Amino acid sequence: MKRLTLIILAVVAFMALFTGCSGAPADCPEMGIITNVEKPATSLNIDNRTGCSAPEFTWDTIDCQNLKPIAGKTQSLKDLRGRPVMIIFHKTMNCPGCKAQMPFIKAAYEQRTNKDLVVLTIYRGDSVSDVKRFAINQGYIFPALADTKDEFAAYCGFPVAAPITIFLDSNGSIKGEKIGPFQSQAEIEAVLNSL
């Protein structure tokens, strides 16, 4: 009886491992790699960032299964005009605040439709494979963009840190920011309601 129980447990464990690791990840978020960031004419910093247009950037959409760019699937920040955008700067390593604030961000997002809010996560200096692994392991649902050169956050005038969040209005202007993790959904809602 003991041997049969061990065999059943081994088969169940093998099946769970096999089915959990086979095929394309069903929960993989939209992924991309930032390919171009336009340097702003005037350097942005803490004193002048709010009210300025965010630097424009483009990204190639990445196939989650093979991590290769999908031909003809380039997007840009300009494509999102007409809707407010929340951009969260993340790191895949050494960022407990990135994980801690995500339930609040998900809850705030779920209060709106995609027409009311776009959320992008930009991973600072991380590779596409690291971003994929992290986003899937954490169950993140938002587009995950690898900024392997960490240009966008730098052009926005931010220090090398995460999490940092910026809020853009429907015209692409920076209307709010938060350095460090959010402590509640209400904190996020307050900024979103002002856009």
C-alpha cells in the first residue's frame, strides 16, 4: 500500500510538472522590447517633469513563446494618445516594492476599462527573457516592456531606482509621479481621478 501511494504521488507530481511547463504560457502578458527612445529637447528632472510631454518611444512586440519580435508589430507611446497612461518602472531583481504594490495597481485598473486607462510596465535594464520569467511568475497582466538600455526612465530624469510610476494624460503629458511603492489602491485612484 505504501509503495502504491508513493507511485501515485510520483505520477501526480510528474504530471503537474509536465503540464505546468509545456506549451505556450497561457498567462504570459503582452511583451515587447523598447527599440527607440527620443531624447527630449530639454532635459527632464524633478523640477520640470510635471506638465512636460513624456519622451516618445517605440517597441517591438515580442512573441512570448520564442522571445523574437513579431514582424510588423511595432507600437509607440504616440499610439496610446487619447487615453491616460500609467507607466510603472520595474526591476526583475531586488525590488520588493514592485511586487507589493501590484495588487493595488490591478485593483485600480479593474475599476476601469482599457479605454479609460492603459498600464505599461517598463523593466529597467532587464533582458526580455528575465522580464518574461518574472511577469509570468508574478502573474502580471500588463504589457511588459524590456528597456535593456534603461533609456526611457533616464530621459525622464529619474534615478536608477524602482518602482517609479508616472501618469500621462490623454495628450502624453506627465501629470503625476510616484517614487517608491504605492501603499493603497486609494493612493492610485487619487492620481487617476485627477487626469
